[in-house]
Amino acid sequence: MISSCPICGNQVLTVELERHANSHFEDDEVQRDMELAQLAAVTELSTSVMVDVPEPSTRPVPKDDSVAQVASSSIIRGSSPYGNVMNEQISCLVGAQIRSEIQQIQGGVMNLLRNCLESEGNSSTSIISGSVDHHQSLSSEDKGWGCGWRNIQMLSSHLLRQRPETREVLFGGCGFVPDIPSLQRWLEIAWDKGFDTVGSSHFDNKIYGVKKWIGTTECVTLLRSFGLRARIVDFDSTESASLQGKSGKRVRGPMDKYLVKTNSCPNSSSGELSQEDAENMRGQQVLVDWVWNYFKSNCSGTLNNSKNVMISDKTPLYFQHQGHSRTIVGIQKQKGNRGSQDRYNLLVLDPGHRTADLERTLTMKKGWQRLVKRGVHTLRKPQYQLCYVDPGIASSEEMSQLKTIDSILIRF
């Protein structure tokens, strides 16, 4: 099947359309190509002829094609404050981006998790986010380096379903979660817009096709470029925590660049806590308390009259530490026995786990705790970062402020 390139208009094989369109972003003569594309678009608008954008691949086409076309048209008409070349890049990406393929779980992973939490009885109280899809790392695509991108996808799946105002702007209004290469393109566009100039220099302003770790900074940069109020919170017990800017804030770059690598104590087994581990565990309680208060601060009530599971209107948390990142979708508090302290478990979705294993264990209500629950005793890293998204869309004045990525620092 032959299709027309949305940039240059050349006839190419449909299966080669995505690669061909992407090549325009890297071409040294991109300025000339974009001017030709804009001229074609202006001609199209002047004659009032609507030309359908060809399908970039054989993967599922989003149901919200009209939304994507509206977003593309608004960019071509110059409603964006950015230059013509960038507007055309965005317009092309809106039409060419590909939906991320995931294994669908009947009823949704969060409903299965809710059922498991309810089955544990009234001795615990859990607060969970609304709808979230699990995106797993694949050995054929991103195993070993793509966890950050997968967490962005999980967070985005929640935003698209739970926040209508976000659905209209995120990823050009396409209404679906794009694959990693498409997300990489969006991040490059965010950098070109002036978001996180410090962090972008770490990657030489290029991330498409690069197999490098990213962190909360890149997640926030990407989301803020669409006007979302994404925030970072730093939890730090190292001496570097004293190196902060004014107002308790500091600018951060990719997480793996700043973390201090420490060796675990060789004399302690995995089942025992050394004195240092015990001290760290008390410090990590600060993080757990913050997470509990975060989800609890905006609960819409219990699910199905459940006494021990509540739903929060808060977004899931992108959860970063040295070498890995996951998505916190809730937290559980178990009452202590005979005057002992309450115990907390973070409820996480790990991109390193197979979606099939999650579905199987949650459906059978057996073994799911090993995949989802993370107690305070497992939090042994000296530094953690959390990313969340406040409601609403930023104004033009606020967008300028959001271009500088900073974080709230909490020392423990």
C-alpha cells in the first residue's frame, strides 16, 4: 500500500512511512522541508479541501482521530507560540505517533488490586489511585534501560482517563499513550521549547533512539511541555542534601547522574537489618508518611462500600531511586498488634514485572503481594525522588516558570 508523507508529500510504502517521516526531523535541510510542508498546508486550507492523514502503521488506530486532526490543524494555523518549523514537527508527530501496545487485563489491574486488598480484612486501610494501565519493559525493546519511559506511560494512562482537561492537550490530544520512540520525540520537542535546558545538555539535546536511563526530571519536562503542573519531591539523607538553592529548592538533572553509589554491608544477610539499615529505615518512614498523606489528602470515598479500600483523586507517583524506577499506585496501612506501631506498604506497579504475572497472581489472590507490596524495610537507598501532577492546565505566564525544573527537598 502506498501513502503520502505528511511532510514532503512523496509517495512511500505505508510500512516505511513512519521511518520516512522521522527522517525529516534529522535532515540537515529540515528548514526547507518544513517550509514546503507549511506551504502545502496553507494551500490546502485556502482551497478548503480536507486531506486525511494516512495511517503510519498497521497498529491500532486511536478512536480519537478527530481530536488529533483538530490539534494538528490548530498548530498549522499558528496558534502555537513557537516557530513554524517546530509547529510542523509537532503537527507531524501528532499524526505519526504510535500507540503503545500493552496486554489488556480484564477488568483492569486496579480493580483486581482492589479486590485483593479488600480480601485482607479490616485490619488494614488502603488508598489507591483510579485507573492505571501496567506497561512492562520488553526484552526486544527496552529491557534494562526503559523503566523510566514505562513509568511515564503508566502515569499518562491515568491522566488520560481521569482528567478530561489533560486528555485534550497531552500528546497533541491524540487520546492514547504513545510508544517509547514517540515519547522520545516529544521530549526533544520539549527541550527545543526551552524546558530543562540544563538537563537537555546532559543528553546533548538528543534522546530519540538513545538507550539511556531517564528519571523524574525528564518525566516532569515532558509533561510540563503540555502545560501540566508536574512536580518533583526529593528525599535525601546524603551530605549533598545540604547543597540546595534558595527556598529549599534545587535544580536536578537525570537521577543516575546525582546519586551516590554505595556498597551493601557484606556481613549482613538479605533477611537481617544492620544498624545502618535500621537507621535508614527510620529515615525512610518520612517518605512513607509523605506518600500516605499525599493519597489521603484527596480521597473521593470508599469503593463499593468497602471499609478498608479508598480511592484517591491524586495521580500515581513516579518513584525513582538509584538504578530503577517504579510507579506507586497507592499505599496500605496495617494496624499494629498489641500497641506496636502501624506498618505501611507502598503499592507499586513495576515495569520490570510481566503483566501476565500480575494478572495471574491478582486474579488468583495468591502471590500478588510479592509483586505489588513494598514495606519500609525495603527502602534502603539514600535518595529517592517522587513525581506527581497537580490538577489543571498552566497559563502562558506559568508555562514560562515551569521551564526551569526544580524540586522540593526533604531531608531525613
